[in-house]
Amino acid sequence: MKKNELAAAALVFLATIGTVLGIFGFENFRKSRLYTVELIARAPDNGNWYPRKITVPFGKKVKILIRNIETVTHGFALPDFNVAVKEIKAGEVVVVEFTPDKKGAFPFMCTVWCSDQHMNMTGEIVVE
Amino acid sequence: MKKLVVVLITVVLLASFGGLVWYALRHSRGMPVEIETPQWLTLEAPFLEKEIDLKEGISQGLWDSLGAKEIKLLYQVMVMPWPKALTPLVKAKAFHNKKEIYFYLEWNDDTEDRILEVNKFSDACAAMFPLDEKTQIPSLMMGFLGKANIWHWKASQDREFWRKEERKSSAYADYHYPFEEQETFPVSKETPKSAVNDLIAIRVGTVTPKETQNIEGRGFWQDGVWRVVIKRMLNTADTDVDAKFNIPKRLCAFAVWNGAKGDRGGRKSISDWVELEVK
Amino acid sequence: MRNQNSSLLRALRTLTMTALFTVCLLVTICFAAERFFEIKAKRFVYTPNIIKVNKGDIVNIRLISEDVTHGFFLDGYSLNTSSHPGQEGSLKFTADKTGRFSFRCSVTCGALHPYMMGHLFVLPNSLFMAGAFTILLLGIASLIFALRKKQKDERLKLFGIIPLDLRFPLTKFKPLRTLLKSRWFPFILIMLNLFIFTVILLAGFIGGLSSGSYNFGVMLVWILWWVLLMMFMVPIIGRFWCMMCPFPLIGDWIQRGKLINVGKQKSWGLSKRWPNKWRNLWPLVVLFWISTWFSGFFTVKPFATFVLLGAIILLAIIVAIFFDKRTFCLFVCPVSGFQGLYANFSMIGVRSRDPETCRKHTLKTCVVGSEKGYGCPWMEIPFEMNRNTYCGLCFECFKTCPYDNMDLVLRPFGQDLFVEKRRTDEIYHRRGTDEAFKAITMVGIFLSFFLAFQGPYGHLKDMVTAKTLKGYLGYLGESFLVDFLLIPGSLLIFAYLSKKLSKNKEVKLKDVFVNFSYCLVPVGLAIWAAFSLGIILPNGSYLLHIISDPFAWGWNLFGTANFPWTPVFTYAMYYLQVVVALIGFIFALDFGFKFSLKTYNTIEEAKRGWVPMLIYLIVIHILFLKLFVG
């Protein structure tokens, strides 16, 4: 009978704490392996891009995971490297890849009118 | 004793839940960051008892006495195609003399591009004034939702108008992106009435020249810098299609084209809204 | 001569009809116009929000977004366009299908995006006319059936065919009985749900204020669970959800000291008894109504869903350590009220089999518990339980009964609605005003929700989301007026007319009112099921996305993360809604006359007393029809 109780308690912990730990563990592992950086898209009213300044090494392929955590459509443009995502709908997650072939600071911005301060939705990629 | 334990459990549960809620709220929009609320730039147009006759020049000395507002420009990326290069900054100044209003725009450009040929485009700049009193913000996109009056100065047109020189080439290209028809057709029908086109637009792709062209302008390039002056009567009769300046604060926006980098039509560097204060 | 005349007349009549018909046809063809509409979209309303065209017209629509990207999906025609601000979208089609079609936003544009819609009428609206005609026809048929009745039935029969007191014991099958007697059941189902709810809470916690459509928590609770509950679980298997609900788990563990084995019979904690005057559905009528005040905020924001569910779980634990047993489930859980009431309609129930066995059993372990299980945690009396309202299907009584005298029975719809008072006259065992008001308020809440969330009215959406304080108070006021004054008031008036017409002076008006309000049980179930159709068919495709990417992190567990938003069966949806509403109507007609027979003494009184209620039911159903397709 005691075994039943232990088994039941184990199930409860597995279903709750186990699930939470498993999910976070998996996500951290996945992110660290697959992407150089995770970029969150938000309108300037809600905090703008995060991080707004991204530093990457010269010559190494860069993979950016862009997540739109808002309820409006955004977009992503990095004209200096000809990288674009025409629209990133609310909740969508996209990946952009490019290999930086010049050094300096390059602006990226949103391509879909998303808020009153849309023109202010810009960030910078610094290649060293 | 039991009551105490029960109350304690309740308090602990409520407190932890409260903590979780507070944490979730703080992170409800991702990593919490400072939210900046940038104000629009204000460009002042003070009253000066001066006049500029563009036939003589652009009166650089007069302009040097006025302070400039540095307006940041961004790649136009909302509509394809995009420009290939960015002009990051334009310096703007303005004044009026109760009869006319004058704008001065200065920006860096490595080359002076005044000739239109196959695959060669003109440098240009423009000022846009929404016509709707209650401007809706998305109408930054070419007068969307409420018309806009656009004053478009082109270096090639400036050359034609002020020098009245013959066209160097009679070739034309018929491949172009939409909205660029007027840009790539160098064979013009008549000599222009001004260096600045007086246009009206209600959204992307609807730029139309007005019946009456009211604007004068002139620009000079020297050592990698363009300096352009545009002038118009302060108040015009037809306020339906002409920008009004009798409001103390109104919105305007600017754009710059770098012909050497292939800028034309939607391929330009644009500014955010700027507040124009006519003193 | 006469024959010639009549044949001449007939020929003339045929000719005239043909001519008229041809003219009508020609008119329709020749005057099929080309219509142009410029529709502005701004959160969360279209302007114009209602457009009307005629069948055969060529419709051109220009979509202009005024603030952020919006879309335009037309139900029934399955056409889609969208526009960013600064650009526009366009549609052109021939309106060859008639009826009322919603056009809804197809690009997430903000919090209330799933509820942003307008109406396109393609006239003539034949579905509405056919539906109204059917309602009248059914009403007349019901009246004819009623009037032709000669005497009261010995045994009530559903639709005159199936005896209402029929019970088929499912637990006749040994495997089922063994399952129900195991202490691991329903624990194992609760574990599964615990896992799912952990993911839901986590998704809500992480999701913050992001798009609800791409959040596991929001989608599972408000699309999957709510729809399953209203369309399937409650009408057919009663309080099945209560059986596998994970919310009381921690409370039970604390009270009993054991998770799965049998521990304390008396709850640890203060173990207070819920006061007698509140041991009915009244607290839940009020609590559930209050929870609908916040409906504009909950169902679309992950954070709000997290707070709501977290608060309910917290409340469940706290109530469990202050009060005894499942006080929370019985009198505090917001979902409990309508589940309890509507479970009386469902097809299953837990009942004792042989009353003689129970009479001989003095210990009554189903009530006090034994080493095999707990005394009924829902504080019911299993051996004489005759209604489903307060039974949560926990199956402890199966485990404690030494004679295996408890059965899980299959029975016709609505059996419990007709049980009479018991010897003990406990409130559990009879129809009452509290349940009447629960049925009434559920209809009223449906009206508010349907108009606000599945309607084209922007100002209603503003009111519900408290855009202005005045608007929000207006919504609360309107909700109160409809739920507690308008519907019960109108029902009272018709109950009074019924009593007057029956010419019975002794019957209490309150009894007439209460009995007839139970007609609103099948009606409520049907309209909520139809409401759920309007949720699941357009938005069900989101579920495919969230099972692959529950947190909008870029996962793709099952390969369906990029499944686009795909409304399904949007043409059939309207027909389905009408059919479901009609099914509720038919049940209400059948039950209603039976209630009339129960309320009044003679059959003649019952026939006369039925007429006003029949008219009431016909009127409200035409109103519902107008909401769904008119």
C-alpha cells in the first residue's frame, strides 16, 4: 500500500515539476545549440526589439531566431545584408540567416506598420 | 493551533501566487526594458523679414545664421523595392516672412547626379505635408487615409529648369517597378515649370502632379554636400490640395534620394514625422 | 359550360403564374448589380460592419486598415484578403449563396482579434425564413399533440416513445465495474489532466500579453475544453469533467493525508460546514455571473488565463483547508453551477440499484466511508440519490459499497428534471428557484456573449473590454438587467398568464415559474452548443499549431507548427447552428408540456396552461434564430 502512495506522489511530481523542468531544460538546450541569438519583436510602445544591439563575429554564419510576442504583425529588414522577412505575424517565429561580410554597425528595422511609433522600431547589428 | 496552521498555509499560498503574478506581469512583454517615449522633433520656422530670390541663389549666408535640426533618416522598407544605401541624416531649417515660407535641406552625397539616362538616376529630396488636420499616424505612408501634399525637388529637373540645357540622351527604359514610371522616362514632354514638383498623394502609388504648380526651389552641390531651398506662398487659396501653414503646429516629413546608388520612387531614405512650428 | 369555364380559369391562372415567375426571374438576372464597398478596418470593428447585397450581385470589396494589419475572411465563400496600413486588400466575387455570412479578421491584430467581425447579408435570407417557419410549424405540432391528449401518462415518455425512467446499468459489464472500484481510477485520468494543466499554466505564465491564438493555455482552455464541455461532455456524460478535474487534488491530499490510499475520513483543517442557507446553487449563480464581468479580458490573453486558473486552484486549496470535503467543488467552483444543473439532462448517472439492499445495510458506508474508500466527498447520499446536480462522479461510493449496489446507468435525456420531492425534502432532491435562476442566467449570459463576441458591434466590444468606465458599467448594468430582471420577469409574466389561463386557483405562481423555467435547460444546452460551433469551426485550426509549438518558441513537435489559420465548414456552420437550436426547441416543447402536466391538476388545466409557455418558447427561439442567422 505504501508503494501505491509513493508511486502516486511520484506521478504528481512528474506531472508538475518534472514537466516544468523538462520544458525549460529542453528549450535552453535547443536555443544554445541552434541559434546565435534570439530576437524579440515588440512595438516601441512595448519595449522595442530585444536586444536592440546585437554583436556578431565577422565571417561566421549568423542565425537569428525572431519571435513576434505581440498581437500585431511586424517584419524584419536588414538591408545592408539583403535580409528580409516581409511580415512576421503575431505569434510567429522565423529564422534568418546570413554571413556578415563587412564590418561595422548596420541598422535593422520593422517593415510593417505596427504602431504609432513604428518608424522608431529599429536596432543595430554590429559586426566585429 | 490548527487554525494558525491553516491561516499560515493560506497566507503562504496567497503570497507565492502574488509573487508569481507579479513576475509574470513584469515579463508579460518579454524581458522588461525601459520604454522610451521619444518625442517628435520640432522644426521651428521663425519669422524673418527677409526674402530670397532663387534666381540669385539660395542665400547661404542667411541660412547659416539659423540653427539646424538634424533629422534621422531610415531605409524605406515598408514597400518593395528597397534602397541599396542609406543617407543617414538631413539637416533642416525653415523660416517665413508672412508672405512666403522657406525650407532648407542639407545632406551628404558623394556625387552630384543631375543627369537622367538608362540606369542613371537623379538625386532628389522632398517634403511631405499631410492635408488632414487630424492626421492619422499611418499616413506617413504617402498620405494614406488623408491626403498629403508633397514638394518633390529633383536635381535633374532643377538643372533643366535653371540651365535650360538640352537633354543629353534620348533613350528610355520601359522596365521599372510600379510607382517609378515618372522616374525612368527621361524624355519629357515640355520644359518643367519649376525645379520642384507640387504633388498630391493619398497612398503608395498615387502620386499625382497638381493642376497648379506653386513651388519654387533650387539646389547646389559642393564638396559632397547638397543644399536645397524650397519656397512657396505661405497661404494659398486652394487649401484642399495645398499644405496649410496657418496652424501653429503641424506635421511634416522628409525624404532624400541618392541617384548614384539607384534611388528612385520608393527607393529612398525617409524620416519619421517632424513637428513644424510656424512662429 | 361550367367545365369549360373552370378549365379556362385554370389555364388563365397557370399562365399568370408563369408570366409572374418569368418576370421575377428576369428581374433578378437583369438587375444583378455590381456593388462596391470600401471597408475600413480598425481595432476591432469594420466600418461598415453590416452590408447587404442581393443574390447574384457582383461584390467588390476594398479593405483599408487604419491602424495595424487586418485581414478579411468571408464565411461561407471562404475568401480571404488582408492589408497592411498604407496598402489595401481587395476581393471580388459573385454573391451566389444566400444567407447571412460573417466576415472576420484573418490576421492577428490585437487582443480582441478573434472577435473582430462584420455581417454580409445576401438577400433573400432563406435560411432564416426556413428556420422561423420550422419553429412555427413545430410549435403548432406540439400544440396539436398536447390538445389531443386524453389523460395523464402513467409513465412519462420522451417524445412519447422512450420511457423517461429507463435505466441501463453500464456497470453490468465486469471490466467497467473493476475499473470504477480501483483506487487508481479516476486518479490516473486526473494525473493526465494535471500534466496538461501544468503546461497550460506554464504557457499562460510565459505567454504574458502575446497572441492568445498561439498560446497553448488560451487555446486549450477557451477553445478545446470549453467547446468539448458544452457540446459533448455536459449534455451527454454530465459531470464527467468533475471526475477528472485536477483542481481539488492538492486540497484532497491535505484533507485526507493520503493521495491514493484511504486516510482520514474527516477532513484535516478547520473542516467547517458550508452554511445551510447557501447549500444550493445561489452562490454559484452569483459567482459565475460575476466571473462573466471579466470575459472581455480573460479569453484572449495568456496572462489573464494564468491568473484566472491560478486563482481558482488557490481558492480550491484554501476552501479545502477551511471547509470540509468538496465544499469548493459544490458551492464555489464557477464551472460547477451549470454543470450541475445541465447534468440533469445528461445520459449517465450514478444510482443505487436495489433499494432493499440499502435499507438492510445499517452502516451506510457510502456516506460514512470504510477502509476501502471515503464517505461521499460531495456530501450526497448515494443510496437515495436521484438527481445528478451534486454528484461529481468520483466513484468513492463504488469503492465503499460492500454489496456493489451502485450502478453507472445510461438513461434517456432529461430524466432527472422530472423527479419529485423526496421524503427528506433536502434541497438536493427537487426543482428549486436557485436552479431556475441558473438556467435563466445561462441564457442571459449567452445573449451578452453572443452579441458582444460573435457579433459585428464595435461599441459592444468596447464596453466589454472596459475601453471607457462608463461603457463597462453599462455592460454590467445591461448584464444585470437581462439576467435578473428581463428574462425572469418575462418568464414570470408568461407563467402568470399560464396560471390564469389554466383557471387553477390553488397552484402557486412560484411553482409554475420554477417548473417552466426548467424548459430552459435543454434550450441553454442547445444554444451554448451552437455558440461553441461558432468558436471551434472558425478557430479550431489553431489547435494544430499549438500542439506543435505550445509556447510560440519556434518548436515543431508534431510538424504542424506552420499550419495556417483555416476556418472549416463555414458554410455549413450556420445550418448546424440552426439545427442544434431546433433540437433544443424540440426538447423544450416535449419537456414543457410534461412540466405543465406536473404543475396542474387536471389535463384540461395543463393544456390551457401550456399555451402561453408555448408562445414564449416560440418567441425566444425566433430571437435565437435571428442571432444566429438573421
